Amino acid sequence: MNQIIPIASDHGGFEMKEYLIEQLKKWGYEVKDYGTHSTESVDYPDMIHPLATAIENGEYPLGIILCGSGNGAQMTANHHHGVRAALCWNVELAELARRHNDANILALPGRFIDNETAWDMVQVFLNTPFDGGRHTQRVEKIESLLA
Ligand code: RB5
């Protein structure tokens, strides 16, 4: 079965989301689209929380979220247990987010990067494993040291 990639955005990330969905399908992925479905103004938590809940519940290993800056989407997702959403704007950051942080959501700033860069980042994010080793206890402490 093909890997299913959940993706969500607000209006600020809508056009990039549509482009990424097209690319993902072209390259054989299945996509679960949590919206939004137009450029009409919406509130990003309405789309991001359902996707982050699915990641939290183990329905998908990795996901992609977007808004204009990427900040609102990332902040929303990171309220969920077990979610590590990384705001990235180049390929190297997307790779490091997987290798060092075991990020399970890639947050993209739809208004600040181009579609081709975003697609390159998505491919790297989906195909880079966690390095483990010294990074494991650091990642575990993100939640275990919470007061
Ligand atoms: C929407 O205008 C914009 O505020 C939103 O996409 C995002 O950048 C919020 O963090």
C-alpha cells in the first residue's frame, strides 16, 4: 500500500498545498487533505488541529502543514502530545529536523518560499530517517521534562 501523507493549510498556504498534493500524487503517494479548500480566509487551527490529532493518535507517521508564515501552523501542531512540528524554509533544515529532532510534521511558510523548494523539502523530509544516538534522549526530554 502506498504511504498516506496528511496535509493541511490555511488560506496562506492553500496554493502551495495544492501544488504539493499534485506532486505527491504524481510520485505515488496517497494524500489525506485536511483542507482548507480555497483561498477564502480561515483560521489555521481549524485545519491544523485535526491533522495533529491524527499524528498524535498514530494514524500517520509524518505530515505536512502550511500557513502564510508557517508559525501559526507550527504553534498549533506542537500543542499535541508526541507531535514535533518543525518550521523549515530550506532543504537542509528539513533534513536536520528529521535527522536530529525526529520531527513528525513539516511546517512550511507558504508565502516565503517557492513551490519547487517546498517540494524538495517535502521529499527530503519524507525520506530521511532519525539519526537516533545522542539525539534520542534529547528528543525524549522535550516532553518528559515538562513541569
Ligand atoms: C494569514 O493571513 C496568516 O496570518 C497565517 O497564514 C499565518 O501566517 C499565521 O501564522
